[in-house]
Amino acid sequence: MARILVIRGGAVGDFILTLPAIRLLAEGLPDAEVEVLGYPGIADLAVTAGVAARARNLEHRRMAPLFVPRAVVDEETAAYFRSFDLVVSYLYDGDGYFRENLERLGVRTLIECPHRVQPDGGPASVQLARPLERLALFLEQAAPQLHPAVEQVDEANEPVQRRLWLHPGSGSEKKTWPLERWAEVVDALRERRPEWQWRLITGEAERDRGILDGLSTPAWRQRVTGQVHGVPLPELARQLRAEALSGRAVFVGHDSGISHLAAAVGLPALLLFGPTDPAVWSPLNDGVRTLRGARGEAIDELAVEEVISGLEAFLDPREEHF
């Protein structure tokens, strides 16, 4: 059996946006086995998505020598890379040392892909898959798909509960709407739509930026009916996939990796953007809508009432489906 290695660093969103390219390899070359080398906890999503047989740690100490000129590499590592018929790398290799070392180790075919997307190059997932056209593989499904098997809960006889999952963080303060404005939105909608339940998704990024402290107040505890914190990404994907299949939940957030995860599992999502361009970075999945300030620059341009109106307009057509 032929073996393919995909090397992909980057944050959660970057990795999820690469899943269509990995799926294209897996489905376009069905007789090959795909393995992913990436960051722990993130690369596992390729296995969860069913497009890779296994994921390994890019940060392993054995990888470090490959980024220096004429590296001395142990035989086990050399044999590992030689075992692949094709290596697809999304790593930054400005000096070319990584390529030179892989070629010296005996890697037969290496395709180097962009580690970053271009701001005027169209949707990110399309850009990331474009180098595979060298293999006569052309992307048709540009939306990432993360559909792990889950056990559905029968809610047919349960009271109707509309669940809004809010992820109030992102990978950058510039992409994060102020928490006090989210508080105003939740308070206003709880008054107008008391049947809607708000739940939080948080992780270490929210802790590092102080958002978690803001969410720990008595006022926020009254606003929400539940919180998922620090859950490993494959498990979070399973939880949110179950929510998507329930037909009773939606996701609200920013341009973030968790937003891409929510969209990939099939949750309808309303996402706030600024300053990043949704034409490049918004998930392409069905049921995703974006809000952006009039000038498309700072996310602070979005007013509270705009987000409230946007959420109501987004959710009202879905009422009959809950």
C-alpha cells in the first residue's frame, strides 16, 4: 500500500481549513494510507474526520534537526520519512533546509504547499488544496467536514430547548468582540426570548486573555445554563456534532478555530468578523452567516444592536426546525 504523509502546523483553524485538501488526497488516492504530522491535539482531528489513519507529533525532539543545514538524523527517523511515497508539507521552509534534508534522507516525492494563505487568493481551503493539482487532484468539496460517529439523544418528547453555543474568544484580541458587548446581547435576547438557552465554550486561550475571569462573575453564571471548558478537540467535535444532529442548537462566535470546528460538524453558525476578510476566512459550510462592520476593519465597529438584530434574523427562520 502506498503511504502519504501530510505535514501541517498552524493553529486549529488553519488545520481545519486544510482538511479538504487532506480529504482530497485520501479520496483521490484511495489505495494509499494517509498519515498526518502536526501539533498534538490538533492533528488528531484528521483522524476524527476519517481522512487519516493516524496522527503524529510534529514537535517531537527528533524533528528538530530537520530544520538545520545538513542535519544528522537518526536512522529511525530517516526510515520513517523514507517509508512514504509522497510527502505533502505545509511548513515554512524559507531557507530550504527541510526540503534538502528530506531529499537527502531519500524522500522520493515532496510537494511544498503554502503555510499561509493570500489575502486576495479566494477561500483559504481552496488555496490550501491548489498545490495538489500537480497530482491531477482538483478540489470540489471546499467545506471542511467533521462528522464523527455519535450517539444521538432522542429529544422528541423533551421540552423544546433552543441552545445557543457562544465561544467568546479567538486567536487574537483584534478578532474578539468585547465581552461586555456579548453580555448586553445575551441579556437582551434572554429578555426577548427566554426559551433560548445560552451555553459557553472556553479553553486555555480564553484563560490566557482574561476572558475566563470575566465569565466567572455571578452575572455570567446567571446568563448561561452550561459551559464546556478545555475539552480535547476530538471530544468537542463529537459533542458539537451531537448538538448539530439534534437540530436544536446554533453556534455564535468570531473568526476562530472553534468556529471552524462548529461549522465543520454541521452547526448553523453566526460569526462576527473584523479585521479578517470573511471572503477568505469564513467557513464555507452550509448554514454559516457572517456579520462585519461597515468599514470591515476593527471588530469594535459592530454595535450591540447590529448583533442582536443579526442573531434574531439568523435564528427566526430556523424556529420551525427546532
